[in-house]
Amino acid sequence: MEYYRIDAESEIPKYKQVVDMIISDIESGIFKQGQRIPSINETSEELLLSRDTVEKAYVFLRKKGILSSVRGKGYYVKNINVGKKIKVCLIFNKLSNYKRNLYASFVEAVGTKASVDVFIYNYDILQFKEIIDNNINDYDYFVILPHFRDEKADVASIIKNISKEKVLIIDRFISELKDYPVVYQEYDKDIQQALSEAVDLLKKYKRLQLVFPKNEFYSPHIARGFQVFCQVNDFDFQIVNSVTEENISKEDVYIIVSDNHLYELLKYLKAKGWEPGKDIGIVSYNDIAVKELLCDGITTISTNHDQIGKIAAEMILSKNFKQIKSPFEFVKRKSL
């Protein structure tokens, strides 16, 4: 520290100048983690400042968690990441509306405390590995949504190359990483729980049809959970891969996983003059604002992507990592 770093003519209070000076010395590596810094008296003499001014600065830094104090020994550097933004690598399987919502809520929650970069691997395990390999030393945290074309892809061994304390998994629980922090969905149980809230409404219809895309890499546990629900509750049911004019029947309920299929179904209904909630029932996966407006309201079952983003951000900011099941909601609207 040198006395000329204190500007006696500045409008910035002298104690605040001392604070900024010490932070600058920590950021530049002059003071290391756990290192004792000059005493209040030493700094006071070197900077030609009153002892009270320097003490005020040191107390301020201790309250901020930047310094710690030991009675009779002095002040020590407690936190070297005082001004550095946390760098977060957010790795998505695809960039859908729901992923955008998750991203937006995550970024809003971390605010100015972190910089966030997004990488997309398009369900490809090799692209995923390349992203990890190329960035493994460049980020403080990796937030990963692990969904792949091949359900048996060895994603665990790739993730384990990253230091465990840097990893947060969201959307899917991976048994090989059972000790890792995660905000996860239980796809089979979620659909059972959500549809159970609507049993009385579903009983108005003859049959339940799950429209489950064949080549869009949705979790097969959704179809399994749907099948279990129908069997337990004695519903006639069918699982189809697409929406066609031939497989649309009056008095059926359609549980639609893909929005593309939802829009196709609505086109067919308009052509036929059928009314959702009267002639057929519709339940759509993943709630977004437009579904509240379509056909006076489309009933949805959905995880709360905004909440997932906030939970993930809060874990990183607080460094309080845990395993949390993401919220899943049934939203009743006119289409059922």
C-alpha cells in the first residue's frame, strides 16, 4: 500500500478509498486467501490516515465477508472472489420456449453476480462431450440438462470429468450421479399426479389418448406413467405418435406432449367445427402464456420452468447445493 493511493481531494470518503484499495490488492493477488493483511496501525501510518478511518474500513470489509479477524492477531483475507463475477456454463439439449423461460429466470435470479453462457448440444452425446472438454477449466459452475438420443449414453462418465463441486444437474435424475446436486423431474410420477387431480373431468370422456412424439427425444417415462395412470384408474387409453385426421375421435381426451401436435390438432378441430372441452378434451404439456389464450384456454400439466431456473440460481449464489424435485402443476382451463 502506498499513501499516494488515497486522494485527499476526492468526494469518496477516505475509509471507502481504503476499502477499494484492499479489494484491488486482493483481486490483483497481492493479498492471498488466508493471508494476514497489515494491521490497522500499520495501514494508518503508511497511508497517513487516522486509526479510526482505517478501522472503519476494516470493519466494513469484515461485515462484507471479505476479511476475518482474530483477536490479538489481526485481520486475514477470507474471500478472494470479492469483485469477480461467477462464470456459469449453462448446457441445454435444445433451445425451446421452455428452456428460454428457464434461462431467463436463471439470469434474472443471479443478476449482476454472474455471467452466463449457453451451449446447445442437440441431444448429441459427442457434441456434449466436446462442450465439456473445451470449457472444463473456464467456468466456476456447469448447469447441465442431460437429455440424449441414446438413453443409455454414458453421460455420467463425461460429467465426472468436471470437479463435482462445480456441477448442478437440472431436469433429470441420473442414478450414476446420485450424490450430485440436482433439480429433477419424475416424469412417470408427475403425469400420474397431475392427471389424478383431473380424474372427475377425465371421466366425462370415453378414452384417453397420449400423443407421444416418436423422434423428439421426450422421456419414455412420460408414456409409462400415463399407461400406469390409465390402468390404475380403469381408463380406456391409446398411445399414438402423431395427430392425424383419422385418429381424432369425438369424446376422447388428448394429452399432447409436443406443441407442434397441439397446433395440428387445433387445425383439425377448426376444420371439423369441434369445440375443445365439449366435443373433445385437450391437456397440453408445458404451460406457456399463449396456452391461456388459445381456444379460451388450454388445460396444461407442466413443470414450472421459471421456478427451476430460480432454484438453480439460488443454489449457486448461496453455495447451498441439494437434491430437489421440481414443482409440477395441473392448470384447469376450458379445453377439459
